[in-house]
Amino acid sequence: MDMNTIEAVVRTADPADWQPGDAWLAGGTVLFSYGSFAFGTDPLRRLLDLGSTGWPAITVSESGIELAATCTVAELYALPDGDTGRTHAAAWPALELIRPCCDSFVASFKVWNMSTVGGNLCTSLPAGPMISLCAALDGVATILGPGGAARTVPVVDFVAGDGRNVLAPGELLRSIKLPASALSSRVAFRRLSLSNLGRSGVLLIGRLDADGGLVLTVTAATKRPVQLRLGGPASAGGNGGSGIVTAAELSAALDDAIPDVLYHDDIHGLPVWRKDMTYRLAEEIRAELAAPAGTAPVHVSGDFWPPPRTTPHASAPQASAPQAQAPQASAPQAQAPQASAPQAQAPQASAPQTQAPQASAPQTQAPQTSPQPEGA
């Protein structure tokens, strides 16, 4: 941590207080690791501390779940085993996605108790698991601006690229709403990394909606989230709601939706490997959701799925070992893991323009469209 240019820490959640040289501070797990020059050659001068906002971390209603941007990973992880989670477990089976996505941080409990949901979104890195969760469940972000302005953006559109998002300078991510319509869907999850418990190289989430349509969200493999809606009456293609799409239809849809240049390229996975595994995991998800509810999946590549029925304490991340990832013959462009071994996943810290370290509910935020790191 090297932030010797900071002249003031201001407790505020009002975008009108923002000025050039400021950064929103929630958990600070990324901001403090990046230092004063997190956003370029101009050093940060002030931190706008969100630690005293008093925003409820999680608000549950019949219409869905609202997550404050300052909700910590530990608070979110505890939701399925709390009274709210147990009460809604039958009606909202998608709650099973929460813990696998939290586990995908592959971070210590110290990070979990500081890192925030909003910070992970605002950092906007491809491997951000809160991006995966919120995009897959049709999350809608509420963004505050100066003068009492507010706007909403679907999370799938919030992230514009690797380290980039739609926030304008001074804007603040307030919350993410997960609708009950998505929470009530059957879901399936797949995650792969090049090393045991490494940073996500591919993370896909599938949803089978009430109308029979398959909603597939691709993250980590791509520079920004990509969502496909296949089958069901709302789809222009697929089989028009006569049943879940076929493997051939799914493969063709992936061809159309994700050009090769959109696959991410870094030490955690070459684009050709990410593409290969995207097709493989997508087919596993399609097959799992096409089977009758309650049927155990035949093929599960990667880790954290299916979720265990008994889970550890909310502040302690799971250490479930990932399954071997031998490419199947059916997977297109099968490719052995690259020679460059991925590094262990860096604990996701707060967004560069993030927020104040507060175990209760730090929030992260990047008040500009410039690149931002990956945590909360």
C-alpha cells in the first residue's frame, strides 16, 4: 500500500462531493493494493469513504433481492443459510448460485469480510464473480449522479470491457436488484481455471426460465459478460419454446454471439482455450437443465458445483477441490492447458475508485470509465 498523496478522507455518499483526484472507498481491498496512481499518472488526492452510509446490505421482498453496493462477500455468502435463504429456498432455487460465486473469489476470510459486491462490479475485470452472479440473474444496477440524478443499467451491460464500465466520473453504484423472476429459475454453474483453485478462466451460468427458455451467461472467458437467450417464446430463434435448445443450436448461438476477438487473453488462459472450454461447459449446462429437475448432472467440469448441502461458516470460503478438466472429444478446438501456469487468483479487492474498509458494508465504485481493478 503506497498512498502518500492522500490529503483527506471524506465520509460521504453524495456524488456532488466528488471532484477530480477523488476515489470512492468501500472495502479498499483493490484500491489500497493499487496505491495512489491506481488510475494513471495523476495521483489520488482524496478518498470518499462509504463506510458510514448505513445502507442495508441485503433487502428481500416479494419482487426479489436488493444488494447494496457496500454488501460484503461474507454477508452475501451467509444469505442462503440465514432465515431469508431458508424461507425462500424452495421458491428461489437460484439462491444456490450465491456460494459458488463467492467461492470463485478464491480469497481468504479477511478479504471476504472487507471486499464488496459493488467493488467487484466496479473493478470490472473479466473474472469478477459478482459480475457473473448479478449478470446471470438479470441484475439491474442503480447508479447515483450529482444533483440527485439516478439511472439504472442491466449488469450485463454495466461492464464494457476489461477494467472498463459505464460509470461516468463522480457517479456512484448504489445497489443491484435481482428480480424474483430470475431467482425462481432452475440454474447450473460451471467454472474452470488453469490451476487448482486459481483465478477463473471460464465461468458460465445457465438458467432455465418458466417459459422453457435457456439463458446462458458467459463470463471470465470473455472481456465482458455475454448473455444468450435461447428457446422460449421470447426468443427470436431456437425452437420457439417447444423445449430446451439442442446442442447444435447452442453451438451455433455461441458462434454468433462471441467473436474470437472477444475472448480474454492473459496468463490465466489463452483465448483458444477459453473458447474451447466455453463450448464444453455450455453443453454441460444445457444437458443438466434439459434433464428432469433433481437429476444429478452427468458431467461436471471444474469446481464449486453442485453446491454442498451443508456449508462452512459464512466467513470461511470453501476449499472444494476442482475436478480435472480433461477436454472432451466433443469440445471444439480442444486444447491442453497452456505452458504458462496461471498465478493464484489475487484476492479481489475494492474497485480502484472504491470505498472504505468497513466490515459491515463497504462499497466499491469506480467513478469513471477508466480501467479499474478487480475486487471489491
